[in-house]
Amino acid sequence: MTFQRARSEEQREIRRRAILDTAAAMLDEMPVADLSLNELSRRVGLAKSNVLRYFESREAVLLELLDAFLGSWLADLADRLAEGVEAEATPEVRAGQLAEILSRSLAERQVLCDLFGAQGGVLEHNVSVEVVKRHKRASLARLAAMVDLVRRHLPELGDGAQLFCLMSLVSAGALSAYVPPPPSVLAAYADEPALAVIDMDLHDALRAALAAALVGVLPRA
């Protein structure tokens, strides 16, 4: 892919979209840590200096992708919860259904979980104050949308819904760092199977974590 110099806002937006789409495709092939600005520039067909005209750093690209992926996930989650949470069930039953649907939908989006895991320690570094402010505004809007969605199906959470939603996303990022295990860990499990008891499936681990979180924030009868 090669580009001529952008001479209009429409052309600039096409360049931005191409950079984001290329970065998203790269994340299907490699972890967040391996995505470099040099390789992104090569694949998108722009010089590195030209990519930096649209995004001030690799981290700025990934923060924008995080917001886009989060929005897409929330739209899908809304449909899943509408189908899978029984409105007439008890709070305990609905909490279990909510934990199952949330954990499964997050586990299916490994790239989103990886981005959450890198957000605080990596992605929010090497970016300007303005980029951070824009990202935080977008994140707060997404969090509010998730809180409204969760409260719709489990209103008993009340004010605890925001903490639950925040902890759900943090847990997804933290747990995804262990899945899949690196080759050295897999080799250790193969050599000494007893060690594999601490191996984890992301869906199962998330479901346990979210169910436990719900027990903590649901009001006691």
C-alpha cells in the first residue's frame, strides 16, 4: 500500500483509517508488545515520519484501537445480555448468567484483553497530556455505557455496578497475560505435569473472578 501526500481532510482521514486498520490486523498476528512503529509504517506504506503526522506514537495508535475495540465489544455484549439474562430470574441467577456472558465474550476477544493489560503500564506512557485526556474521556464514556448495560440486567447492584465493571475490565487485562502460556512454561508443564494445575483457561478464570466480584458487590438480603 502506498499513498500520495494527503491534501484534504478526507484524504487525511483515509490515512488515519489505514494506519488503524493495519495495526488492528497486526494484532491478530502478534501480541501488543511486538507491534513496532517501524513495522506498522512498512505495512501501511508510509514513512515512519509520516505515520507520526497522524499519531504521535505507537501508543497513541493502540489507545485509539482500544477505544474502538471496546465500543465494538459493548455493542455485541448488549445483544448477548438481552438474549442470555432471564429478566424474571432471581438476582443470584441473573448474576451467574451475567458473569458467564461477560467472561465468555471477553475471552473471545483476546486482543481487547491484551490491550487492557497493557493500558496502564505501557499504552499510557509515551503520549502527550492531550492524548491521555482524550483517551480518558472516551474510556469514561465507555465505562458509563457498560455500567448502564449491567444495571439494566442486574439493577440490584446499584452503585456497586461501576466498581464491578471497572474490576471486570482490569481482571480481563491481568488474566490475559497468562494465556496462552509461553513455550518455556508449556515445556515445563509437559516435563512435569503436576505443575499444570495452575494452568488456566481465560474463560474459566474470568468467570470465577467475575462471579466472586458480583458476590462482593451485590447487596445482602
